Amino acid sequence: MAASKSILLIYPPVSKPCEPPAGIALLSGALKASGVDCRAADLNLACMSDLLHGPVAALDTWTRRAVNGVNKNLAALRSPALYENRDRYKRAVMDVNRVLHTAGRASNVDVSLSNYGSPDLSPVRSADLLRAAEQFEENAFFFSLEQRLRGLLSDRMPDVVGLSVTFMSQALCAFAISGFIRQRFPEIQIVMGGGLITSWMRIPGFDNPFAGLVDELVNGPGEAALIALCGGNTGALRTGEVYDYSGFPTGEYLSPAPVLPFITARGCYWRKCRFCPERAEGGRYQPQPVPGIAAELERFTGVHGRGLIHFLDNALSPKFLKYLIANPPGAPWYGFARITEHLSDTEFVRGLKRSGCVMLKLGVESGDQDVLDALEKGMRLSTASKALHTLKAAGIATYVYLLFGTPAEDSEAARKTLAFTLKHADVIDFLNLAVFNLPAYSDEATTLATVDFYDGDLSLYREFIHPKDWNRDRVRRFLAKEFTRSAPIRRIIGNDPPFFTSNHAAFLAGYFF
């Protein structure tokens, strides 16, 4: 039986345009399986492409070179050959970004390959988001959005438009799209969901400030809610995930091979780390049934061959890693994993390599055991050390995350992290250096003296008075003047792909091709 309402799912700008959006691919698969007339559109990729090929005021040599070479650079970013030369790769990325940046400045906004920022509108202020909706014609992507949306809506007018807002960098554009639809097509019902919307809705005392613009906000996984809204067959909703990537232009993303973002579980299986947003928001761990995962991975490799599987889980569980060793997915893969004893076991790690693992993202966080214990990481530095050496020996790249400025850290602890990093510089391929943000609604936030981090009713973080006087300014000075001064660490940081960071790291690591 046909559903009573049709739906168009939209992924708005801006996020890294290197792979299709998993969120609306999941929603599309579930909706279609339940009999709903559903389409999906990645307007992030489409609008970026339009902006890159639109008029740009090239007033300097770099910009003229970047504009003239944009098609060549885009083609190169889709070709494996470029990733064999880091300098050429970085120049291509920076030139493409230069065109986006210059085009965005014409609208007085900062557009990049990974962000959309306005000096006048904040994505953490609901009043500013409503202004972005009212002033949608001032959005840097307006011409593109208008043409793309009119085409999508006039082709087959949907009853519902669903916007998937995963990142803060998408918020202003998502609301501009909503404002356009509300003014020009008022009969369409607007629904918003995604990771960012879920985080907002879990703010204590949240009272929807967008009523009148957005008809419904979805908290958490949206499959059941959208199927019910559209009048689909909720009984047909499968227990496993069914992805529908058929509507996305796989060959147009800025990656040298097709990338499949894939979720094996929602939430985090560990869920004990202090200050973790999952813990603060009360998210549950929901692993997907293995048979469904296996079928989806087999379907992907059958269609895309030697593409790259990107596991999006907060952390791949040891249980699932064991499954991959016994049942290789048939394509290279990477994802985030907690450092456990499994990763210090030579045979286990060699099994991961044979299964297709080309890179693991690892949260080391600190080189001070007392800090790790205070953060309840459940990890020993001795295990981390052995794991890094074992992974390197097996030919698996490591993308290591370090976190500075936590309440348990001081300058001495930070220097221990520096010493740990220097000691392991030869077995670390990529580094992410982050300054700690205190989740505004975590239990620990009530024990610290805090002030506003961002001036906005939707801010998810708070600034705090560091109990050891290790404040953000001191942390930043330490990172700039001490941590990154040594040649081995500068070399690792120099490996990091600009803008695309971990999304392109597996291609640059030398283990993929």
C-alpha cells in the first residue's frame, strides 16, 4: 500500500564533500522499505560545486591560479595519483578552498571545504538561526539553493521535506533552506533531525524555539518517526540498517575511490569517559545485528569493488573487530577504536590488516596516566605504547587524538604528553591536537566555576575556571611554542590533510592503494 505522504530528504551545506551522507542514506533505505515515496539530495556537494564554478572576483595571483585550475584540481582530488604526492595534494586542496573562500567573501561569509561561518549570525543562537531563515536570500549559496530546490520541488512536489543537520557548520544553511521553503512552498511540512538537532533537544528544559518555521524536530534515530509521519508501514521497519546510496553521485565526491560511510552501532559501548557528550546526553548503545551488517557490506563491495568503508561508530567494539577478522568485508576500511589489549596483540592486529584495515583512529588523549584515570578512559599507557608499535608493524596507519586542558591536567601533565608523543613519533602517522571543551550539561559542569563559552541559548559547551590554572590561553601557548616546536612532531602534524583531516588520511597513509 502506498504511503499517504511523500518526502524529500536534504543534506545541507557545509560539511566535507568527500563521501555521501550516511544519515539520509539510512533514512531513505528505511522509508523506501516501508512503502514511502522518498527521494534524497546531497545539496552540500551540489552547492559547493555550483559555488566553485560560479563567478569569482580573482584579484590576486593565487586566486586567479586557483580559479583557472579548479576543474583540474577537482579531477585530481578524485584520482589516486594525486595522493601519492603530499605537496601536490595539499596545493590542490588549498587552491579549491581558495575559490570557495573568495566566492563566500562576496556574501560576507567564510566558506571553506569544512565550514560555513558568518560574522553576523551564530549557529548557537536560535534568534540568529531564525534570522538566517528570514534572510535566506543573503546566504552565500542562495542562487544555487534556489535553482536546486526549485528543480527538486517542481519535479515532484513532496508533502514533507526532511533536513538532516549533523554538524554546526550546516545549521545556518539548513535554516536558510527552511526559510526558502516556508516562504515559497508553505504547503510543505518541514522536519529537522540529525546529530546536532538531537543534541539541542537534549538540553535540559529545551523548548522548541523554531515553531512556525519547522513543523517537527526529531530526537535521535529518525526512521520510525518519519515512517509514522509519512503514513508508511512501521511493521516493515527492519532491525538492521538498510542504506540507500542510489540517489547520490558517487563519482563526484572529492575522494580517489568511492567511500561508504557505515554505522555498526549507535552510541558508545564504553560510555564511561568523563565529559563524553554521549554520557552527558544519556545516549544508549545500540549495536546493529551482524547479519544485516554483513549483507550491507557485501552489497557495497559488489557495487563499488575496491572502495573504502568508513565505519562511523564512536568506537568499534572488540567483538565487531573479531567479526571483521573472521569475515573480511571485501574492501579496505577504517574507523575509530578504543585502545584495548586486543590492539597490542600481534596476531589480532595482523588479522585486522588481512581484513582490510588501513587506518585506526585512536583516542590516546594524554601521556599522563593520572589524567587518563581521572578521565575514566579505562586505558593504560603501556597498552597504548604497545598498540601503536604493533599497528605500525602490521602496516595499519594511526590517527591519534590528544586532548589538552582537561580539569585533571596541568602543565606538568601536558609535558608528559609531549614526552609520550616524542617517544612514539616514529609509530604515529597523524595527530589531532584538541583543546578541551566542557559539555555544558555534564554532571562535572556543576562542580566547576563556569562562564558562557558561546553567547547563545543552543550552546553545548561552557567555559570554566581551571582548577589548576591551566586555562585555554596557557594551553594554546604551550601547543604553539613548545609542543609543536620539535621536528618529529612538526613532521607528523604536516601529514594531516588540510580541511579533510581523517577523511582523507587513509588515502595519504600509503596503505590503501
